[in-house]
Amino acid sequence: MPDESTNSGGQKSPEKQNINRKDSSSKNNQNKRLNKRRYYNRRRTQSEQNSKPSQPQNQPPRETFKKKFSFKKVTILVPLFNEQESLKPLQNEISLALVKIAIDYEIIFIDDGSTDDSLTVIKELRKANNRIRYISFRKNYGKSAAIDVGFKAAKGDAVITMDADLQDDPGEIANLLAKLDEGYDLVSGWKKKRFDPIIKRYSSKFFNYITRLFSGINIHDFNCGLKAYRKDVVKSVSVYGELHRYIPVLANWQGFTVSEIIVKHHPRRYGKTKFGISRFFKGFVDLITVVFTTRYIRRPMHLFGFLGAISFFAGLVVNGYLTYMKIVYEEFLTNRPLLFFGMLLIIVGVQFFSVGLLGEMLVHTNQDKRDYSIKEQS
């Protein structure tokens, strides 16, 4: 018996055709919705991947730092002067950073004669954490003296120096140690993005440029307080006066390798900076001291003899010219200032020679007191 849904010509009835059209259209709609859902899922996955923060090249991740260092113990050296508000948060941040890299450590606070309650705060921190040590001066001797005493007291295989004003980021300790573990002896931080007054930023750039020019060491921030040292460096370098900013120069002169990495810098949270404009004048004088002590302390004649020779021969040329004018043109020389200038150059040249000779005599007299940096021996 023929199906009622078909007519005599074998064609489907209009009702059946409508049902088939509805089924096919619903399937098409489902496919469209499925394709649209897949498309948006792919877009969401790509956007999530692009939104993930990428780690800087050559910089290990800070939060999941799992590198095993060759150092058994690290000393964190913190010189300070009147920083009572920042000591507790600084100690917490340092401890948290060192716990993440799972390394034995000690923290040494050097109180440079603070007049506030900094020493009291340090003693409280010491009671809560036996890894903390401190040294307190009776008066303010300066940052170089604090660092020098801290170097002598450090027991770690590696030493990290950082300021107490919370502008240095303790999270950079792992990155400094990683760079130090590449084989360098000293790693200096570079505050590429600084949160300091504009005068301090530009004067610091000028100071660093002059230091690079005179020292020949190609790093960008000599005065950054955040640095990492191997034990051999801190036990070999003597820091005095205002020479703490020139430690990379002193270390390089003794044959140690120096490098740098970019570090984070934060705005100052408490108090005011302890350094005034006078430090730049002192720094320039100290730069001359460092250049002389690192290059000419054992050969003073190379410096004074060179300057003396230039001055002496310049004076001879001037006076020779005046003598020629006197003989050929019979000029009167008593009223010529050039005559006195030539005589002055000759006298200054002789004096430079004399100073150089005296320096050489002192060096040869104290030959048995030469200090050499020995890497290893058997």
C-alpha cells in the first residue's frame, strides 16, 4: 500500500518536504554554532598566550627561580644611616627573596653612627632572626668605612651589597648570583630606569661617563649600591675615603673580572637622601686618586716624568724662538710676557721630574711591601 506521505507521482508530500527542510536547516544552524564556538575558543587561547608576561632575555624568572648556585653561603651587606622606618620591610623582603632560592645566608647591618632608632630596630630584628648580625659605629664615618668593615666581617662565599632605603630590589639577588656564577668576580647593578630627581639622574650620567673614560671599564652605573662580589674580591679590595663608588675600578686593577646587569629601582619610601651635591666634587677628586693609585702608584715617574718632559720641552721651544728673535731681529725681550712663560714652563718641568724621581726612590725603598693579587697556587 503506498505511503500516504507520497502522492501518485512518487513525490513526497508538502508536509514531509517541510519537515526535511527544517531538519536540514537545524543541522546547518548547529554546525554554524559549533564552528563559531571553535573559532572563539581558538581566539581566546591565542589571546591568553599573548597576554602571558614574557621573561626578559638572559634573566631568570624571579618567582620560580630554581637554579642551584655554586655558593654555599651568601652575605647580604647593608650599610645604613638613619633608616629606622625601612629596616623591617627591607629585612622581610631580603629573607623572602633568599628563601625562594634556597641558599644559606646572613644579613649584616652596618649602622654608620645613626642618630635615630635604627640600632634599636636592628636589635629587635636580631632577636627574631639569628641570621642577622650588626656592627654599629660610634659616629658617622661614611659609606666606604661601613662597606670596608662589612667586607672584613662577611663569611659568605658571595657578598651582596645593597642600600637600606628600599630603592634597591632584593628580588634581584638571584639574578646577581646567577650572573656571578657565570664566572665573573664582580657584578654591578645598572639602574637603567631610575626614580630619582632629574638633577641627580643627569649628574650621575655625567659622572659615570667620566669614570668610564678614565678607567676604561665599560659599565653604566659605578655608584649603584646593588652589587655582587666573590669572597676573593671583598678580601682583596681596600675601601677608604669615598672610594666605595670605585670598587669596580679597584677590583679590575687587581685582575678581577667585572660585569653588570640591569636591575629594578624603586622610589624612596621613607626619609630623604643622605647625599648632597658635594659628593660629586668629592667623587671627581677621588677619581683622580683612583686613577693614580691603580696606574702609577708603582711607577710614578711614568706620570710625573711625562708631564715634566712636555712642560720642559715646551719651555725650550718658547725660549728658543725668543732667542732667535733677539739674534736675528735684535728685539728687546725684557718687555715680552712670552719670555716669562717659557721660563715658567722650564721650571715646572724640572719640578715634575723631581717629584717623579722622589716617588721612584720611595717605591724602590719599599719593594718588599708590594701587594699582588694571586688567583691560586700550589
